[in-house]
Amino acid sequence: METEYLNLGEKVMLEGTLKQDRTGTGTKSLFGHQMRFDLQKGFPLLTTKRLPFGLIKSELLWFIKGDTNIKYLLQHNNHIWDEWAFERYVNSVDYSGPDMTNFGKRAIVDAEFKRVYTSEKALFCQRVLEDDEFATQYGELGNVYGSQWRHWKTSQGETIDQLKDVIEMIKSNPDSRRLIVTAWNPEDVPTVALPPCHTLFQFYVADGKLSCQLYQRSADIFLGVPFNIASYALLTHLIAHETGLEVGEFVHTLGDAHLYSNHLDQMAEQLTRKPKTFPVLDLNTEKMSIFDFEMGDIQIKDYDPHPSIKAPIAV
């Protein structure tokens, strides 16, 4: 099944169109692609490079809790959302440290600046952890995934808990064609730190199995997509567990599927590696509700991947 992902990477490298992007990095891109993963055949955590499962599950639990502040992530040593919160801080009137203009790009090419940037960001993260008032002001990312999943704001000033509602619908009306959660709210797009890349997901129940299809408008193939595959596979397992179903498929539908120009060598290296057997997901079966799961309740077994491959994130 990992070949689904590797084939996508190879196809974009060979056939992708050169495009510019928001970050200024540049990409090779194609539009419209779909991958399918049979969750009965193992948990789709890529083996051709090591993925940090702790980051994947802490981010998903953050979404599930409806949290939008990076403090929870930092408490679990998860730094994958730091850059967006840090960027807001360094562009604020309260920041008085070294010039961080275009910090993401400068850190890639300037070793001394990277050292200063790393130090400044570490101080920022420490302050978010220790100063509640500062965390409230600068650790907040706006109405990103957790907010839209759990606290969607209506025009009447009420909120909708989409995730809770869809779980109840799976239990009460599993044949419904409306088992949908959306994160894309046009009103919020201009103000959030990063408009949702994984925009909408839908569940499907057949033969006692729960499947999930994700539509992702923008897909960073090398860094982001492996996380997205594992995250939504985990979400499907958790909801299947609560609703008393087996897992079926995870279907991943991509809009703009791209490789950043500074990820091409890394993707080429990954394509030389032979996939191994997917690991097994182990859930604490004493926890019945998805909203009760904590980090220690979710484990993987028999994960034996190739070494990790580092690549810069485009901000």
C-alpha cells in the first residue's frame, strides 16, 4: 500500500508542472490525485522513512479537543505548528528581538541567522509554556481545525460540534450520505494562521466497516501528506472503535499535490528505498469515547522503518 504514496511522489517528479506558491519556494505540482489504503492490512505509517508517531497523535488529539493554542502541543514536545504562531509574534508590536523578516527562508540559507532564529523561537516557545497571558495572546492560531471541528460558529451566534454530531450520526444512521465534517469556512480564511489544507472529510459505513475519505486542497507531498495519511487513518480507527465498527479504507483525494523545490532530492532518496510491512495500531480498549483518549492510550507495534529524511518546512 505504501507504493500508492511512492507512485505519487515519482509521478510529480516526472510530470509535475513548475509553479510558484505562497511561500516563494516554488513547487512541482499536479492537480487531482487519489490514493486508497486498506486499514485492515496495517496502519499506514510510512516505512520508507521514519515518521514521529508521537507528533501525529498529539496533533490529532489537539484537533479532537477543539484546541487552537500551541501550548498543548508544546507540552507534548510537538513543534510542527510553531512557525505560524512565531511569525505572528515577530510581526507584532510586542516583539523587540533580532530582525526576523522572512525568517523561514533566511534560516535555510544563512547558518548564523538559523542559530539566532532557533534561539528566538525556543525563547518564544518557553514563554508560551510558562506565561498563560502570553500564550493566550500569541499561542493562539485562530479558527483552525480544532475550532472548526468542534466549535463551528453559525450566523445565529451558536456553535456546532461537527465531530460529535458525525459520530452520533454514524451510530444512529450509518447509511447517511451526510457523514461530513468540514474545516473550510470562507469567512475565517483571511484571519487564520493557515487556511485548512485538509478541508473536508466524509465517512462511509458498509459491511460493518467504517471508511473515511479526505479531500485535501493543498498537499505537501514530502512532509505533510505522510502525516495526513496517518492522522486520518488514526481518526478512522478511533471513531470505528467508539461506534463498534471495524475499519475499512482511508481514501485520500488531493487537489494541488506538490513537491517543494527544496524537497526534490529528499523525495528521490525516499524512492530508492523498499517499503516494509506497515505497523499495527494498539488502542486502549477501556476508553470508549474518542474524546477520552490521551497520548498513552494510543500506541503502534512492530514499526521498523528506514531512517528519517530531513527537509525544511515552507512557511
